[in-house]
Amino acid sequence: MTARSIITIDGAAGTGKSSVAQLLAKRIGAGCLDSGAMYRAVAVLAKDYEIDPKDGPMLAAKVNDVGVSFNWNNDPPTVMLGGVDVSERIRELDISGIVSSVAKQPEVRAVLMNQQRIIASTHPLLVTEGRDQGSVVFPEAVVRFFLEADFEERTKRRTKQLLEAGKDVHPDVVAEDIKNRDRIDTTRSDGPLICAEGAVVINTSSQSLEEVVETMERIVRDAMKGS
Ligand code: DC
């Protein structure tokens, strides 16, 4: 795995990371890693095994025991806990409610960072999105993007996403969830959501998905030519 083969996209919930990452990956023929899905899968483990979301060592041990992985044959790749597909379960609001606590635990972050690097080593070209992919996990990536969007727009997008997935949610509940996760994600000591030095910042509030991806693809292709 060389620096040329990794593109990172970080940003807060609702900035459009996931949609943008999937489209960009398709356009440049890369795999697409949703690192947030891994943290969400660990939150499912906490629920299923009744582990305290703040008990990092216990959660990390459970991850090693059960295994968090992706089935790369599906598009987008499905998230697996052991042999079980939890792709839908990880999007439930009860999981969103505890995932930031889980993601705050250094033991959990260490285990997942290790797995993210292993995943990267098995892909010739990878777009990876999350909170710390460019700042901590892959600081050597060829391009590191940081996406931003206005709070209202983020709430609107997240609500639409959940409604489309058949979840019965009220925008106020979604707004509260985003606010709460922002606070925890930006203030944790290990791998906080920060804009890494040298990252390319894109505000997606008033741009279409297509426009954002177009810009990113151009930047990536230029960088890959030059590196
Ligand atoms: O992107 P998302 O909303 O699915 O992420 C779920 C949670 O996981 C979010 O609260 C932050 C956390 N996360 C993280 O701490 N580091 C990452 N690289 C990705 C997600």
C-alpha cells in the first residue's frame, strides 16, 4: 500500500461523506471503506452482549473475539459481525445514540485503526471516510478531504436518509442526535474530529452531490498524476 493509493474523506455527520465517498470511489475504480460503520458495529456488540459502551477493554476484546468485517462482494460492502450481516441494524437510532461513547474509547479506536490499515493494504486503491482517516489513520494519503456543511442542511440530509431507509424519525430528534455526537466526536482526546493540516476543505451546503464529486475527482486525478 502506497500513499498514492489512499484518499481520505473526513467530516461530521450529515456533511455528505458517505454518498460522496461511494460515488468518488466508483468514478476512480477504488474500494470504499465506511469506517463509521465499524464503530457502529462495535456499538451493536455493546447492545447485544450488554457491555457498557464506556468499557473500552471489554469492547476491544469482544471485537477480537467476534470480528468486525466487510463483505466486499456487495455494493456498498455489507458490514458483518462474525457471520451476521448487521448493515441495517447499525443505522438504528439506539445505535446512533451510543456509538459516540463507544468511539471515544482508545482501546476500540486502536483495534479498529489496525483493521482499517489491514483493509487498506488489501485494496490497490481505496477511498476511506470517517472522522480521523486523514488526521490519524492515513496521514500519508495522496489527498485528504475535510467536508463541512451548515447544521440545518446536515439535519435535513440525515433525516431524509433515515426516512428513505424506512425509519420513522422527527427532524428534532435527528438534530439532537447530531448535536450530541458532534460534541463527543470533537472533544474526545483520542482521534477527535479535526481538520488535518493540509486537508482540502469543501463546504457541501450549497453544492449538489455531483458538483462536489466532480471537484474531488479532479483534485484526486491531479494529485495522482503528480505523486
Ligand atoms: O459516520 P457515522 O455517523 O456513521 O459514524 C458513526 C460514529 O462513529 C460517529 O459518532 C463517530 C464515530 N467515528 C469515529 O469516531 N471515527 C471514524 N473514523 C468514523 C466514525
